[in-house]
Amino acid sequence: MVTGLAIATDIDVVKATFAAFAARDLDAVLAHADPDIEFWAVTGERVGRNDPYRGHAGLGEYFRDVANMWEELRLTPREFRAVGDLVLVTGKVSARSRSRTITGSTGWVWRVREGKVVYGRVYASAADAIAALEEDGEL
């Protein structure tokens, strides 16, 4: 590291992205996201999406879907692990809507390129995220 210059690791970028999501700060999320990001989310599946949220406009749609779907959504990442060019995150989710409450483990897989998130996928459980990486030969 050069004095006065900090170089962010992929894990640092993902942690900053989680902090921005937790604060519901779309501008901060966009600052960490590549303009061509592809983001797959369980919330999208619950609102009937069959495709990922794409690009910065897609992340704006995701934020609207979260606001419309959940009265409360809390993500608690616990473990961050670099796996090849991916970052595996496991933790917990707590979500509440008018009709249901969900709590349990969850997992995320992220890809960062040149300091920006280019891909993210939310899994229904930490085990599902780990299994997806095992199927792809990443673990």
C-alpha cells in the first residue's frame, strides 16, 4: 500500500455495498455497482420477476420492489470469503410484510471487477449459495 492510498479488496467493496443496502441508500449502492450489473434477488422472485435486475435502472427497480414488498428487511452478513473471482457471503435475513415474516440463513454470491460489483445473487439459504458454488466447481 502506498502512503495515503488505500486499495479496496473485492471483500471491501462487497462490505461497502451491504452497508449501502442496509442504509437503503440507492446512490451509495450505485456508487459501488457497475453500470451493467446483473442482480438476482429473492425479492424479485416474490414479485414475479423471472429475470435479474439489470444495470443502475434495475437496481432502482429492486429498491422499489423491496419498499413495496417488505415493511422491514434486515440483512446480516456474517462471513465473507473470497472464492476465485467471487465473494461468498453467508448470514441471516429477517423480512416482514403484511402477510408473512421470514427469518433464517441466507447467502449471497458477488463478483467484483475493477472495484465495482458486476454480479450479485441472493440465495434462499447459505447452504444454497454454497451448493451453487460447488456445482460451478468454485468450491
